[in-house]
Amino acid sequence: MAGIMNKLKKLDAYPKINEDFYSRTLSGGVITLISSVVMFLLFFSELQLYLHALTETKLVVDTSRGETLLIKFDISFPALACSILSVDAMDISGEQHLDVKHDIIKRRLDTYGNVIESRPDGIGAPKIEKPLQKHGGRLEHNETYCGSCYGAEAADDHCCNSCEDVREAYRKKGWGLSNPDLIDQCKREGFLKKIKEEEGEGCNIYGSLEVNRVAGNFHFAPGKSFQQSNVHVHDLLAFQKDSYNVSHKINRLAFGDYFPGVVNPLDSVQWTQEQPSGMCQYFIKVVPTVYTDVNGHTIQSNQFSVTEHFKGAEVGQLQSLPAVFFFYDLSPIKVTFTEQHISFLHFLTNVCAIVGGVFTVSGIIDSFIYHGQKAIKKKMEIGKHS
């Protein structure tokens, strides 16, 4: 047993020096104090890095398919009334969502931006008096109502029981509704009266759209939209106005769910129309993004960049649709953010490197100062004796 202990003593890589041979100096004390502070600061910095997660970013080719794109928006139009504002969405696959109303809320705003009323999207008012039947007479007792579509019937048994039904039938035919007061349903529901009551008001429209994950656009414009000779147009005749101010403030626009660190460049952007008429266009490049936190929870979302353009009415050309267009296209590259912690062994290695490195450098500086002072003293003593 004693032999084993003696062998272990011979393996000691840290031989001890008797304290009688120690020489403590003032410079050594200062260097020790400074190196201790530096060592503590570096250790604290490394500890913070270990406790907080790091985000690793990668770029990969987006191979996903058959998914949908969720668009969340919150936009205020200070000079467009809610009764005339509509939202449409369409994409290059040919799918169209005209006059979208589901998952969309409109809030009437006064001239100061205060909310007057909040309601789901829709145009019209409660019906008054007995409606006019398709055959011409007023609705009788216990008689089923079937209103006329005023020439836009798709079939003999097609009924238009509200102003919205008539406008929808006209839209499918590609017709514009020039005077709603000539339509019994619109007259009873006070269509024009409601528009006139809201004149001078603004509108805050917010909600979400779920569209195909292909390039397309969605836009906000006055009037009901329809297709005419394969051209997308809006029926503005019913509102009997010459110009529309599409000034707006984008409170929020996001393609997908929120994730930490995301920056939406159009949030809180305000645009003011300076020309009498025109179309505001935003060209958006959507970048698919996957965010994975330290617990393994994954968020499928998107980032985007944007370019703004205003298309005014050119002299000698047809007046452009007064609207706010958002044209979006998808990038083939996907960005992945992955949160991860530094391993404990990596942290321990860095701490050892900090302690050993500071200790070694401090020893070199102390040795240089000590031997330098010693050499200077020796030369000074020789100079005195000579």
C-alpha cells in the first residue's frame, strides 16, 4: 500500500514549493486583483450565454405543397365608409373570393378615428313594409316570398329576396347596378340611405383570409366586384360618387402566426392619397419560415419584404380602380429558426479555458514585470559601486 502511495506522489504534476521560497510583490498583488476581476467577468458572460438559448438560422428549399396561406390584416380607411368597402382575393390558380365576408369585422369610424359601431361585414338594413313579389304584387298573408332579380335570374325559379341577392345576381351576369332605388329590395332596405348616412365616415376592417399557397393578390376597394369579359371590375355606379380617397393606415399585416423576433414591415404604415384618384399597390415577397423553440414546439409562419407603388390616372386612359392592392408571391427558399442551449460540457470547457488562459497570461505578465524590476535594480546597484 505504501509503495502505491509513493508511486502516486511521483505522478504529481503540481510539485509544491516551500513557503520560505515565496517572494510576494506589489505588482504581483495588482496583477492578481486585475486577473481575478477579468476572470469573473468572462465567467459571468459565459454563464449568461449558457443559460440563454441561441437561435440557429438555416436556409433550405421549400418543398411543401398543398398547404394554405393565412393572411391576417387590420387596416383603417379614414375616408371610406364601411357600407361601400369590400375585400376580394384571387390567385394565379384561378380561384377567386369576391366580396369576402366571413371572418371579417368592420368598424365604423368618425372623423376623429373613434369607433361608432362594430359589425360583421355585410351591406343592408332591416326590411321595411311588405316586399314586392316576383309577379308584381305585394306579399300577401301566408304567401311565400319570391322577389324579382330584375332580369338577372339564373333560372325561372330563381328568387332575389334582398338587395344583396339582386346585386349578387347582377354580379354573376357581369352587370352594374346603376340606380339601387329602382330595385324594390334595395329601396325597402334603405341601401342608398345607409350609404348617405355613413358619408364622411371612415372604416376599420380587420380579420383573416385563408387562400391557396400560390401567388395572388387581395385588395380593398369600394363597390361590389364582378367579372366582365374576364376582367375584374367593381360596381361603383350604385354609390353615385366621382372620386374615392383610399388613404389608409395598416395597423397590422401578417402572413401566418406570430413568432419571436418576427418583423412585419407594413405594421403601423400610413399612406395618404395626394392625387384625386389612383391605385395604391404593395408588392410582397413572402418567405416561408419555421420557428422551433427549445421545447421542440414548432410554429409554421412567414416573413415578407415589400415594395410600394402608386398607380395614378394617366391622361387619355381609363381611370384606374380606386383601391389598395396587395400582390404577394412566395419565395422558393424556406428559413428555419431553431432555438437550442449550449451543452454543459461545452460550457465547462469554455470556463476552464477562461480560467487557465487568464491565469497563464497573468503569470507571464507578472514574471516579465518581476524580472524586469530585478534587472533594473541590479544595474542601479552596479552604477552606485562603480
